[in-house]
Amino acid sequence: MAGPASQIRELSPLPIWVAPMAGGPSTPGLVAAAARAGGFGFLAGGYKKTAALRAEIAELRAAGAPAFGVNLFVPGAPASDPGAVASYVASLRLETQRSGAAEPGEPAWDDDGWADKIALLLDDPPAAVSFSFGCPSPDLAAEFRRHGTLVGITVTSAAEAALAAAAGADCLIVQGREAGAHSGAFTNAGRDARPGLRALLAEAAAAGLPLVAAGGLAGPADVAAALAAGAAAVSLGTAFLRCPESGAHPLHKAALADPGRTATTITRAFSGRPARAIVNGFVLAHPDAPAGYPEINNATRPMRAAAAAAGDPDAMSLYAGQGFRAACDRPAAEIIDKLAAGLPR
């Protein structure tokens, strides 16, 4: 049986992965375009009903995509301080009552349809499966491996890398602090203490598994540097947000190119979990949002949807990595070609 490093090389001609971006950006069209260009793409299983994920997998298979991955969110525990979450959501309700905006939803906990999605992927195994927000059990990792599926686990520290290796990961998706959207950390406690990508690659190497570099990569020099630092592949998300195959909201795409939006920050304001987003009004208004995922994410979902419908990007979750300004509105194939410039073909 081929080892993990060989499996990674067999996934695609180029060591360039299109990261899963939950909430709409990661469409089957984007994943298929990545495959046609020699890269490897992931469907985002997070936030998605099992039936919708099944339909996207079927669409990719019908399109003849040679290989693709699926990402799942590992369920965490309910918020450790439900009182803080309730107070935060109550403050949002007061704000919306004053402004007339859409009110928040219920801050309910859920497991994102975990069991049904696992059953779906074991019944129709993709080439790879990746996990974020936690570590799957050794038995589950072994089951996917028996089905011939490469198992990747997102890690944000050396300690998580060691746990993922012990659980049977084939590779580690090493997510530096520069990355856009949610931290893939195993726990949702305290501040986001991730180091930068280069330092984290060095720390995670001790686990002895192939590494996939993720976080802040924006151009061919970044790709080459990550591979030179020991990564077997690189994973980029923000770089593809503006491409025509992306399902990102038009206001989100526009914000990435807006010269008035110059900074990102890590915030819990939208979801109750650390996530890097372009600084906007909502982020500035809620600097001390508590930990509580997915409770806060569920509460703010109707507010974010209403803001998008009303054309108000200042109340949307404009998730993006530190290299967001380099994102361009070219087709995914052209972006991959640019990122691969200088790499051996």
C-alpha cells in the first residue's frame, strides 16, 4: 500500500490544494476547475445538510472530476459559559431593535449532522477527507483508511499535531495564524494562540507526517517557500474567493478588492469561534464576543443573511486571510497556473 506522501502526490499533478470554504464559496464548479488545472479541491461539508453534500458529490462525479476531498467539522462541546453567550445574544437583540435590522436566531448547539455525513462519506468515499475543529477517533480514521481515503487533520499547534498523528492521520493540514476564516483548533478556549505558518510547520514536523501548509499563502513565492520549508503540498482558500467559480457573495468578493478595507483581524463576533475576517463595523462593535460555537454562529446567521440581502457588507462575515489583497477575479485554472509558476511540472 502506498504511504501517505505517495498518496498526496497521487491526488493531483500539482501540490496545490483549494481549501474547503464553508458557507458557499466552495462549489462543485470550483473543485472541478481545480482538478482540471492539475490541483486538488475540497468540498466544504460544514453547515451543509447531508442531502446537499450528497448532491454536490454526485455532481462532481458526473463531471468526471478525477479526485476530490470533503471537509467535515468535528463537533465540540456546548458553550462552557452559556450565560455569557446568552448575554451576548441579548445585546445583539437590543441593537437590532434600535436599528430595525433582522433579529438574531436562537443560540442552539448542534453537531452539524456529524453521524449522517460520516455515513455518507463511508458509503461513497472521496479520495481524501479532512477534519477541522477537532480530532476524529482512531477507529474512524482507520475506517476511512480502509476505504482508501486519505485522512487529513487540521492542526494549529505541536500538541495537536501529536494527537492527530496518534489518531491515525495520513497528513497534517498545518494552519498558521495568517489563515482566513475559522481557526481549526481542537478547542475553543482562550485566545487564538496559533503561531505563524513558518514556525508552525517547523513545530508540526516532529509528528513525522506529511504536512500541508495553510495560511496567508497568496502568490507563487509563498507556495515555493512553503514547499521549501518542508510542506508536501499547500492549501489556499482566500486566493480563490474572487474567481468566477467561487460561490462567495458578490459583496464579499467586492470587499476583498475594496481599497478602503485594508486590514483583517481575528474575531469571535460572528460565530463564537476565532476566525480571521476583514475588519468591518460588526467586528469593531463586538471586540469581546465570548466563546460559544456553534451557538453564536447560529444566532447571527439570520442577521448576516439579512445584511447580505440588504447590501450591507458591514454586518457580514467577510472571512479572509492576511493575503486577501492578492485575490483576483480570474478563473481558478489561471490562478493555479500562476501559483504553480516555477514549480516542476
